[in-house]
Amino acid sequence: MWVVKLGGSLSEGAQAGDTSQLRDWLSMLAQAGAGRVVIVPGGGRFADAVRHAQAQWRFDDLTAHNMAVLAMSQTAHLMCGLHPALRLCNLEDQLIEVLRRGQTAVWSPIELQRETADADTNWDVTSDSIALGLAQRLGAARLVVVKSCEVDPTATLEQLSAAGVIDRRFATRAADGSMPIDVVGCHRLMEIDTALAETD
């Protein structure tokens, strides 16, 4: 089983009338990932709105965290609305059951909302690390983090974190395990499609 984090920024092409980027990834994962892939959505423009609101209203990071989780959930609903073969899951326990039915799951991480602040309720932790944490808990065979920007294939996770491609906590948390992790640009769709096919 793979966890694939689709950056919310993949949907930003829709602002210019180009919806193909996100649709292509969802279509590929619905087909090639059926029974084998859990999609974790980024927050995209919904999360950007949270950042702007916090800058304007100066509310605390716990509030911002809970709003950002809702932003990820909104993107999850968007993804399932774009491709009806995908199955929305509000709880981690539902993910494996969806895979057992031979479908591709999309995680809406509502259960990550908090009543009290902890080490994860700040902007150092984004949907990148949230996807990593899920992959670790599920014992995933691989984590693929898809970005809309160019990604240097030779860069280490530490370098990608320092460059702001992935969040600040990701590299440290990834160092705790041996799970293969790929951080890729969205243009590498066919490569990931092929890699999924080779795991049959």
C-alpha cells in the first residue's frame, strides 16, 4: 500500500481554466492505485486563506491548525467531487476497508483537530508531515509527495526542507524510519504510474 500526498497547489491551475493537472493525477491514482493507494490532500488555497486570516486577525496557532485541517478536508471533498471512483474517508480506520474493496481512498483528516495545542499545531507541520505520519502509522510500503513546483531529484529531504519544498519537520520525522519516500514534481505522473504498475 502506498500513501500519495497530492499538494493542494495542483488545483491552482484551475484558476486559469486548466484543470487537467489535478484531474490527471486523480484519474491515474483511481485506476492504477485501486486497492493500493491512500491519497492525502494538501490544503491549497483553502490553507492559504487560513494563513491570511491568521495574519489579519492574530488568532492562535491551535485555531489555525484546526482551520488548516478543515482546509485539507475541503480539498479531499474537491478531489472526490472531481473523480467519483475515489472514496472519501473521515477516519483512518476506514482507509484499509476501502482498499480491501479494491478502491482508492482519499483521507479527510478531521480527526486531527485538537482541543489543546501540541507540538504539531503550528505551521512547521503541514500536510506533508501529516501524510508522512499517516504513512508511518499505516505501515505503508512507500510515500510519494507530489508538488506543483520543480523538484531537484538529487536533493536530500533536508535540502528540500531548507528550500521550503517540504515542511520544516518532515526530514527529521522521515529519518526515524526506512520507508522509501519520493518527493516529485507533478510532471512525473507517468513515472509514478509505471512504478505503481511494477508493484503488482
